[in-house]
Amino acid sequence: MKNEKMLREAPVWKLLFTVGLPTIVVMIINVLYNMADVFFMGQTGETMQVAAISLCGPAFNIFQGMGTLFGSGACTAIAMALGQGDRERARQYSAFCTWASVAVGLALAGAMLAFMTPLLTMMGATPETEAFARTYLTIVALGSPFTMFCGGLGNALRADGSSAKTMLISLAGTGVNIALDPLFILVFRWGIAGAAWATVLGNVVSCVLVFLHVRKTDCFTISPRCFTLKKQVSLRVMSLGLPMALGTVLMCFSSMFSNQLLVKYGNIAVAANGVAGKAGMLVGMIVMGLCMGMQPVISYAYGMGDRKRLRGILLATGTAATLLSILLGGCFLLTREAFIQAFLNDPEILETGKFMMLTLLGAPVGGVYQLCSVYLQGTGKVSYATFTSLLSKGVIFIPMVFLGEALLGLPGLVFAGVATELASTAVAVLLCLSWSKQSAPQQKRRPIPA
């Protein structure tokens, strides 16, 4: 109950630090987690094995996307239920999230193992990389239930304000992965199989910690007795998680489209964009972490029907997200030469990369866009939330990059990113204003006092 009291009564600026900051750390941890296998495998000089890990990235993203579907949806649903004082419904949501995640993980693993050959062909595996990619993907697929459990219930734990606990669980799992990578790859010389097993074992550790945490709470459960497929539970969770899951999947396709356009300008442009894109990714993920951390707070206030508190939460979060976007974007732009040289010290790549980092000119509005997406999802407006999540990753971005490249060439690709950010934010704000007029939260059953 302590966490719920914090969601209900704590000053908004305090919540930004207690639930927003830990989620930012989790997002940064996820970046390190995704880089660990590639980094340590790169120390061996085995180029084909490094390439094989990269090729398996989209398949791994499928597991993460499906985990987001259940985890993000359950987080929102549980937070709103707790705001209404309905703890039994919150437990049903968490049980559904748990068992649906594991079941889908097993189904995906079976499908990947059964159709491994055509899947590897679709991902671009060559005769030189196919055997390595098959080894890595097979092990990762076998560990998919753990990956899905972490992405599902592990993500939902934020619903009662346990962002710090989520951060520690992520730190532990990532720490195990990073510790085992050099042991398995460099000491035991297991190669790509060692990288895969380190990933799986890191997820196993996270799963154990999630399980231990859930045993101590009364608003989460993994008990099969609370599991139900009733649409009030199952469709609620999946519909609320759909916006973020679709956004994750579409982001992969958007990257493919932009890379295809970049190829015509040579490998220098592709490499420069890869480095410049890391800055944009870091800014975006940090700001997203802040807004995602505040999502349970938004959902809880909406569930209570406390319009005044909800307005204060949105104002404070929007201000903090905007300032953070401006600060981070400005720092990367001012130090872009040093940033690029930290990755690749090539004069041609340096000049092209410095220019491509101008996409960060759109960063100041990025925080508002992220908050709009989180607000719509956190208050249950699934249709608007889904559309908003697709704006900057496809609906506006894909036409904009094709148009920009056709009119201006490479500079058009750069400024298409800025134009996309501005246009997406404008549309998202209009949708939020429309929804806020439609749905002034009604006073509902008050939560049980702590």
C-alpha cells in the first residue's frame, strides 16, 4: 500500500524522481543489454559471428515487442484498477499478463524452430553466417518464455509505483549477462553460443527476482486461479499494450526503408547515419523512460477521477520532458564531432555524421510527443494512442523520407526527420486536446487508503 499512497498523494515533482528516474535508468540498461553480445563477440575478431548476432536482431525484437504488448498493457490496466480501488481486477490483469506472455513465448519459440531455414533467409543470412545465426537463434528461442515473462510481468510491476524495484531487477539481469559474456565467449571460447546462453541466463535471473517481488505484494499474482480469458481482462490488457507494441515493430520497418534510401549514397552515409542515430536513440529513449515512468501515475489519477491532479501531472511531466529533450539534444549537437570520433575516426564519416546529427534539431518537441502517446495510452484511449505511436515511425515518417530524398537528396533525408518530429507532435497534441474534452474523468470508487 505504501507505493499506492505515493501515487495518490506525493508531490508531482517528487514522483518525477521516484518513478520517472528509475525508468530512465532501465531504458539505458536496455541499450547496454542489447550491445553486450555484439561488443564482446567483437573482441574475438570473428566478423561472421558478429554479423550473425546482428542478423538475429529482428527476431529478438519480436519477443520484446510481444512482451511489450502484455507488459505495457497490464501496467496501464493495473494502475487504473488500483486507482479505482479494484485490487481483485488488478490481480486478474497480472495473472493474464503472466500466463499469456509465457504461452505466446512458447508458441513463438516453436514457430521459429519449425521454420528456422526460411526465417534465416528472410533475415538475410548467407552461407557464411547461416550456421552461426541458427545456433544463436535456437538458443534464444529456447529461452523465449523467460524473455517474455520479463518483458510482460516485469514491465507491469511499474503499475503500483515500483519503478525502483524494476530498475534493480533490470540491473541484475543485465549485470549477469554482461558478466557471463566475457566468461563464455573469451574464456570458455563458446563463441556465439556463449553469447546466446549469457542472454538467456540473464533473463532467468530477472525472472526469479520478478517472482520473488510478486510474492510480497497483494496487487500482483501469477496464480493460475486468477487467470481468465474474459474479454474484460484479456482484451483490455492487449488493447492497451497494442500502441507501444505496434510502434516497436513499425520502427524496424522504418529503419529498413531509410537504410534502403541511404545505400545509394554509399557506405560512408550508412555508417555515418548509424553513428548519428545512436545520439538520437539515446535522447529518445531517455525522454521515453521519463514519460513511461509517469504512465502509472497518470493512469492512477485517471482511475481515481482526480482531474486536478491529472492536469498537474501532465504539466510537470511535459515541462520536465521538454527541458530534458532540449538539454540532451543541445549537448549532443554541441559535442557531435567528439561523439562521432568516439565510434569511428574517419574524416569522411565525421563530416557526413556531423551533418546527419542535425536531425536532433527536432529533439525539443520529442518530449511532448512521448507524453502525448503515454497520456492517451494511460487513460485508455486505445485508438488515438495506437495512431499516435505510428505517426513518427511510419504514418508521417515513411512518406516524409521518400519525399525529402526525392526533392533534396541526402539533406532531404536529414531534414525529413526534423519535419516528422514537428508534424507528429502537432497531430498528437490535437488528439490529446480532443480526447481531454471528450473524457473528463468521472469520480469513481476511491482507492483503499493505505
